[in-house]
Amino acid sequence: MKSRYIIFFAAAVMLFSSSFSGAYVFAKQPNEEMTDSVVKTTSKVEIRNGKIVGERVGYYLQIPEAILEYITAEREIYGTNQPLLEKINLYCNPDLDPKYPESPKLLGSLYAFKKLAWSSNLGCEEIFRTKDYVFAFEKKENTFSYEYYRNVFKFCISRIGSVDLMKECLTLPPNQTIEFSYTVFVVGKPLKNKVQVVGTSYLVPLREVSEALGYKVSWNAATNTVTVQKGATKDSFVAGPNTTTVRGYQVKIIKDRTYISPGYFVRLGNSLEMDSNKNIYFAD
């Protein structure tokens, strides 16, 4: 009798274990990894009509038609407690010549983070943010050896391999709109280069704002002088890596670009506003 109970118990354990295992495998995604009790799944992405559709986050990534035949993609999904929700890895996959066997190379990665968990120190560059998420991009280096493959990689990068290009390729659903911060707008159009904070002062990109407002800008490398001109107006500023004050306006070169106090454009007759997100708006 005792041995019969033991056999029955063992059979029940095996049945329970088998059922649990089967259910787990059914729920499992391709290439699933377990790390610190957080599930990360990696799966190949089907690109339908040139689009990649977000899974954890709502978005559409439109792959430019010119490079569609060379692009393959995989999706990484992270646990709900992680700051990173979803990641799309884009690969350059040219028509491989059997004489020159090489594997597809990673072009770059699109990230979707929880907004409150986002940090600029995560190794990727922000594309834009919404009320809930931050989208970011990380560009990869061309590691192909064969020249034809390298040229295909360069071509793909020229269509989708930067933050500005990704902005053009990403579409959000109606319930997610882009939120701007530290962005310069000229007549309603956002500029590429952000507002820079130096101490307690805010500076804007001199050339970009000037040209957007219809001014001509020239640079004299010999004297480190930038000149802004339109009609009878002509102003010159000597700029360098240290902040200087010229005619009451702070001027500084940051990352090879000249920045100036936004008040300068008010003197030129343009209106200026700043909102709570430190966005600066200029209008004629």
C-alpha cells in the first residue's frame, strides 16, 4: 500500500511538472533570456509594406524604399520593470557574394524608454519624447571588409542612420505627440541644434537662427569672427571656447558652433518667448 502511494505521488509530480513546462514553453518567445528574474525576448521583425510596428510602445518606423531590400531587423522586448521597453536592431544585409562571405552588420538601434527612466548617459542619442516615452537612436560603425558591402552600408546609413533621419521615419499614433524641450523654434519650425545652458544663461545657435530669419552668416577662421548681415544690418562677433560678452550679448563656441544670447535677435526686431520646458520661440 505504501509503495502504491509513492508511485501515485511520483506520477502526479511528473504530470504537474510536464503541464507547467508545456505552458511555459507555449508562452515563451524566440531566443528568450532570463536575467535577474527579468525576461528579455529577441525575435525577427517582419517588415510589412516597409514598416516596422511597435509592440510595447505605439509607433511606426518607415524604412525608406531605397534601402528596403538591404534591411533586416530584430526586436528586443524587456521586462515591465525595466527602463528600456523595446529595442529595434537594424541590420545591413546586402546581396552576399559567396566569394566574400560576411554576416549582416548592425547599422543602428532604435530604443523606446519609459520617459521617467530616461537618461542621456545611456549611450544613445534622443530622437524625441512624448508624455510617456523617450525614443533614442544609436548608430553603429561600418565593419564590413568587402568594399561593395561597405558601400551598401554607407548608402543605408545615409537614409536612416542619424537622429534627424529617424525623426523623418518615425510616426506616432494620435494619443502620443512629441514634446519638445530646450528646442529653438523659428517661425514655428524647430531647429536641429538645442538651446545651450551656460551657467545661468541660455544661448542659441547663431548661424542657424540667423539664417532661418533670413540673415547671411559668414565665418573668418583667421580671426575667429562670425558676421551676421541683412540689408543695412551688419554685426561681427569674435567667438572662442570661453564665454565672452560682446555689446552686452554672451558669445561662446560649443562643439564647433557659435552660440549667442537670444536677446540679440530681439534687438534685430524679432519677438522672443520661452516656455516652461525651456523652448525658445522666435518670430519675425
